[in-house]
Amino acid sequence: MHISITRLEKKLSQILPLSEAYQRSYNKLSEQYKSPEEMALYSRGYFLKKLWKMAEDNESVVAVLNINGTPRGFVRYSAIPEYYTAPINGQSRDMEKGMLDGFEFAWYRKINFERNIKLDKKTLIVNQIYIDPEMQHLGLGTHLLNRTIPELKKHGYESLIIEYNANNTNAEKFYRGIGFSAFATTQDFDHIIKKDGQTTFCISDVAIAHTTIDNAIASMRNKQLSKTYITMVQRRNGKDY
């Protein structure tokens, strides 16, 4: 198995297979706590559009994990939203508005801080990290972060935050294992579903965790990758990667 990491580009040859891996991973993570009606909104086109927008976004970086030349996962890093940096009385908020599922909406997204964390221009947010379910439990998520986070340090960044669904216990366990610790909560306004004359507002509880880059690097160094992963990585040109 040959592993490589490349940058996301506006190429259908890359985005099409990556969108399929993205959809499979998202569905597996979300099906336990999202309704069938909400899950039906996450079509293949939804993931294609999201990846295309990521490729066009000059304010973020997306690193793609390729297995034998095929995109099978990715991680995205971006500047943190400004409202994170100036909480008042342990809370900050931001107005979100626009069109959602064909409806015009306005929503105050509130962040509740449980402890004080230094967040500034040297902090990035991990917007997404997804690995194709067919390639999970091989240490590849840790490998992707282990290869990209040290590069962030070289560019002067000092810490990371990540948001994840509070009901996703597997995600929480993974992030704790690489040094993240929860420090705030919020809610996301995900979708508006109208069915049988009733309107449902889909709102999810979100946990927010933080780590310094040095702590993440040390945690990943100490984290033992599974033997399955180690035995599957073939030596290439005398090197393990």
C-alpha cells in the first residue's frame, strides 16, 4: 500500500473519488444521531459542492490522503472565526444568515466557554477530517495529522481547535488521543425540513476542543499505531513513506 499526501485542487479527477469517500465517512459518523430525513439531504452533489468550494477557498488548506493513488480522506485547516477570540462573560456569538434548504434564515450561533483558552491568529481550526470507512482503524487518520501538523508549526502556528458533534463518542476518543481537550460548547443550525405540513429545525450539539501544536505532536509521537497499519505500509525506495 503506497500512501501519499497532496493538496486539494480544482480537479474532478481528484474531487470525484474524494467526494465518494467523504460521503461514506460522513454517513457512517452521522447515521446514529441524525434522522433519515436529514440524512437524505446529504446527497453526492452536496459533498461535491463542498469539496469544490474548499478547493476555491484561499483562506484554508486541505491535505488529501491518497492510498495507491486514490483519494481516500482529507483534513482541512482554516483561520479561526474572529468571534472566537473575544468572548464576553464566557460567551461569544455570531449571526449566521442566508439561504438554507430553500428557506431564508437567520441564526445566532453562540459559543459557551467552560474555561479560558488563548485563541489568536496563531490558532487554526480543524474544519474537517474524514477517512473512508473502508480504510479506518489502520492509523491513517493519525498518520495524516502527524504529517501535516508539524508543517503548521513551521509556519508559526501554535495551537488548534476542533468542533465535533457532542454525540460522536468515537470522534471524542480519537481527538483526546491526540491531545485535544474540550473547552467550550455550541449548537449548529444544520437543516430545515418540511414534511407533512410540519417544519423541523435540525439543531446539533457541538463540543469544541483545543490543543497546542507541541502537545499534539508529542501525543501522536507517543501514540502507538496499530500493528495492522504498520504491516500494511510497504517500504518504498528504502523509506517507510
